[in-house]
Amino acid sequence: MGKHYGQLQRQGRLLKSRITEGMVFLRRFVGAPRQVGSIIPSSPYLTRAVLDKIDWDQVRNVAELGAGTGVFTRSIVRRARPDAKLLVFEIDPDLQRMIGGGHPGLKLYGDAQKLPEIMKDLGIDKLDAIISSLPFTVLPPAMTARILDAVQDTLAPGSTFVAYQYSKIMKAHFESRFAEIRTSFVPINVPPAFVYECRGDRRGG
Ligand SMILES: C[S@@+](CC[C@H](N)C(=O)[O-])C[C@H]1O[C@@H](n2cnc3c(N)ncnc32)[C@H](O)[C@@H]1O
């Protein structure tokens, strides 16, 4: 009885924190729809579909772009090696405050456009994986181009860039930049999402 009550209490607390998280996210979406790009945080199905594309045992340096309230970040923290460096970018300070920590190598930053400068400051040459939740189709086109240039400049050869999108608009852009693209679809998410797994720099890098 006591054990079940404890479990129920834990589930209640988790639900309450998810509801609070969802409300903050929705409020930020209303304030800046073209920056936030969706009304609620990603589902556990989408989180798994994205993070399962990475072989976490091989990852020493990883960047997460557009962390929101940290739904992916919390799973990355659970999967990452203890000696890994996790560079997590979220431009909205209110959302950034909800991300939390839990890994000795996790560092929080703002604008994903600063990725190359930040890596230089940290003495990191290349990344073994990059995860993106950025709403590329609604961001200013120059920002999208700068961030994708930064992704290609910083990703180690053979490593994976995983991005989800709510439409297929970015598919041609990804195909023009990356040699190998695999697409999957996750219906249980609001809205349903396409996951793009990208490897190999078409620029010859
Ligand atoms: C669709 S939400 C995804 C949030 C979270 N990863 C999830 O899956 O629920 C996209 C996030 O990208 C952030 N964002 C937009 N432009 C950004 C930029 N230039 N640098 C860092 N984060 C950015 C937004 O503030 C928003 O939190």
C-alpha cells in the first residue's frame, strides 16, 4: 500500500511538472511562434526516434540545437557517456531555465548560430553528433543557412546530424547539403514529425 502510494505521488509530481512545462512552452509559442515552432514539447515517441539514431557509446562531443524545455536533453543526459561534452543551445531564456542539468559535461548556451565560436573557445575541434529541433522552415532564411553551414563545418566526417521537422519542405535543402539522408515518420507527436538522419558533406568535407 505504502509503496503504491509512493509511486502514485511520484507520478503525480511528474505529471504536474509536465503540465507546468507545457504551459510555459505554449506561452513562449504565443509570444514568438516563428522562433518556437510548435505548441507543445516533443512526445517521448519522437524523442526516442531521434535519439535512437545515435550510437551514444561513440559520442564524446555532441550539440543539441533548440532544446526548449529540455525533453531531449534529459534523455541525452541518461544516454551520454560520463566523459562526454554536451553543448545545449536554447535561445529563449525562460525555456533555458527549465532545461536542468544532471551531467558533468553539460553546458547551456543561447543562439545556435554561435556554435563554431563556442567550440573554438572550448577547444573542441569536431562533434560526433548534432541533434536539432530547430524550426528551420519558419526561422529567417539567413539564420537557417548560417546554422546549417555551422552544422556542416563542425560535424566530424561520418558522424550524424539528426533533425526533425513537421513538413517535408527542408528535405531538398538537406539533400543539397548531405550525401546520405534517411527519413522516418513519427505519427504520435503534435504535430506528427519527419525525422531526417543526415551524413556526409556534399561540399567534399
Ligand atoms: C520546436 S521547439 C523544440 C523544443 C524541444 N527540443 C522539443 O523537442 O520539445 C524549437 C526550439 O528552438 C529554439 N530556437 C529557435 N531558434 C533558435 C536559435 N537560433 N538558437 C537556439 N535555439 C533556438 C526555440 O526557442 C524553441 O525552444
